[in-house]
Amino acid sequence: MKPPLSSSSSAVLRKARLSPYLFTLLAFIVFVSILYGEDFMCILGQLEPSPGRAMSKPVKRRGKLAFAIGKGEEGCDIFSGRWVRDELTRPLYEESECPYIQPQLTCQEHGRPDKDYQKWRWQPHGCDLPSFNATLMLETLRGKRMMFVGDSLNRGQYISMICLLHKLIPDDQKSMKTHKNGSLTIFKARDYNTSIEFYWAPFLLESNADNAIVHRISDRVVRKGSINKHGKNWKGVDILVFNTYLWWMTGLEMKVLKLGSFEEANKEIIKVSTKEAYGMGMRSMLRWVRKNMDRKKTRVFFTSMSPTHAKGIDWGGEPGENCYNQTTMIEDLNYWGSDSRKSVMKVIGEVFSKSKYPITFLNITQLSNYRKDAHTSIYKKQWNPLTPEQLANPISYADCTHWCLPGLQDTWNELLFAKLFYP
């Protein structure tokens, strides 16, 4: 008869019986660590350190931007290039096919005799723009909101985006309505549970030009530190596209409201340089973005200044000439114009370089500079009846600020598409 086992002997035998399982488990852990170790490190690297937790050495990691599906070509500046004539793929839609274009932008309907301005494609130096894919754009926006915020030029880009997308949506599944006394326009695609919106805020800050319908005010005033007045309407947006420039250009100085309301007689108003005022607006925008946008889930874009072509002498034309009757573009690749755009671009560069939130800059200024042929000119709905004197001199009422659709602003959205998906 064998002697009974002691308790210590039993424990040894139990450990011996468990050892194959332990060995298998350890082998599995080692295998997984080798196979997925880099992924674990990436995940751990994204965690914020706890307060008081010591970090042995700071490691810089570049996180993937939201919505990106690929990477742009190395060393390619898509904003530097030239215009090439393209009879095959331009325009990207027909004016008559998009019922959402405002009558201020429907040049063909209002008698423009040529279509050459629709036939140009932007070709970056040394690389190509990815083709605009409406299906990809809509699928990406499924369950999300996209909003354009700014002035009438940003509204033109907004309308262009809708024209590029709406044909994929059945008529009974799309709608466009205005809200907040015209300040907010919402295009909805119900099948996609998505909305593409435009919010009127020409300064981004609160101003005396905030009425979306009646805003033709020459004595413009903005309120300092007031971006939340409009910003509360931008919260919850997944893709935000800002612009602001034209309304700041009142001359050498800008009026800023410090105390009181715009209507009060005893309000306190100071005058600052246009450059200083514009910088104030940019910094307010960046602060709002930093506090309200989630860099892991949302994207913010800023569209640079849209040029005007009101002085023919800027490009070597005759005195008194402007964009009226211009059917060819400016061929001088170094052309910039004679207004204050360079100083404003410098302000943007200075302010954006200090931003802690990754805002994508859409530099449409230079490529649009060449397009004196693409403005609405006289081919638009007029706000007021034209006088006999105006009718006798079309140059006097030509709109050299806004752009015909389809046209130049479709290219702006191609650039937006490229930077959204292939940053």
C-alpha cells in the first residue's frame, strides 16, 4: 500500500499537470505580442498621460486626420499649377441641371453668350488632382453634417458642392430650406441622413451686417470677442468650411464695437487697422475651433481670399476696364493684383502657424487670380432696376466679385475633396 501523499506533494503534482496549459498560454502571448506589438504601441501612444504621470521621453506621433482615405503625392502643391482647356470633362454639370443655383450666379440663363469659362481644368505642377467622386463624398457624409460658414462667396462654393452631389439623390429624398431669417440654409439628403449647410456670417464675428437679406452696409462694425453669437449654430458639425475676407476690406481702418449695442447712441467704438482687425477675427475663429471641434472626428477648412477683377490696369488692360466682356484668362503666372491681399495672406500665415488645431488651408487665391473671365459680370439677376445710364455703360454695373456656376468654384470643391480624402 502506497503511503498517502502530503499536501505539498499534491501541490507539486497539480502544478506539473497545469504546466502544459501555462506553456501554451505563454507561447500564445509571445506570438500575439510579436504579431501585434506595433499596433499595441500605437494604441497606447494615443492615450493621454494621467496627471502627475512621468513620461520618460516625449514621442511625436502624427495621427491620421479624420476622413482621410489616402495620402497626397509627396512634394506636390495642388494649389500651384496652370489652367488647361478640357472639352471632355468640363463642365462637371450643366447650369440647367442644378435647380439650386441662385439667379445671381446663373450666367447662361441671364444671357452670357459664351461658355468658354466652363471649359477649364486646374492642373497642378508635377501631379494630378484626384477626380471628384460624388458617391464617395455622399457615403462619407452619411449620418453627418457639413457646413460652409462665411459670406456670399462661400455660399457660392456651398451651392457648387450641392450641384456636384444632388444628381445622385432621388428627387423625393432631397430638400433645401432656409431657417433663422435666412441666415441658415440646409440641404438634406434623407437616404444618407446627412445635411450640407450654409451659415451667413460675413465676419464670423457678430456685426451690423448679420442680416442675411438686408446687409448692404457701407459703415461696417464688428463686435470684439463675439464669435459665440454665431458659433453656437456651428456646434456638432463634422466638416466645417470657413471663409471671411471681402467684408473686412473697408479701407485702411475698421470699426470695432467694444461696449454697448450696434443701435445704441452711447456705444463705444474704436478704430483699428484693417490688418489688426482681420487678425482679431482669425484668432477668434481659431479659439472657437480649438474649444468646440474634436480633432479625431472632425475637419476644419479655411478658404483663402477670392480675388476681384475690378481694375483692368492691374493686368495690363485699359483704364476704366474691368471684368466685363472678358472671355480669356490672365496668362502671367506671376500676376497677383494690386489690392491688399498680400498683407491679409500674411496675417493668415502668422495666425495659423500658431494654431494647435489642424486646420486645412485652401489656397484658392492665386489660381483664381488668373480667371478674370469667370465672373458673373452683367449676366445675373440685378438687385435693383438698371438706370438708362447703366444700361448704356455695362462696365458700370458689372459684378467682378462673384463667379458663374458651373465654373471656377467647382475647382475650389475639387481642391477641398483632395485635401479631405488625400491630405
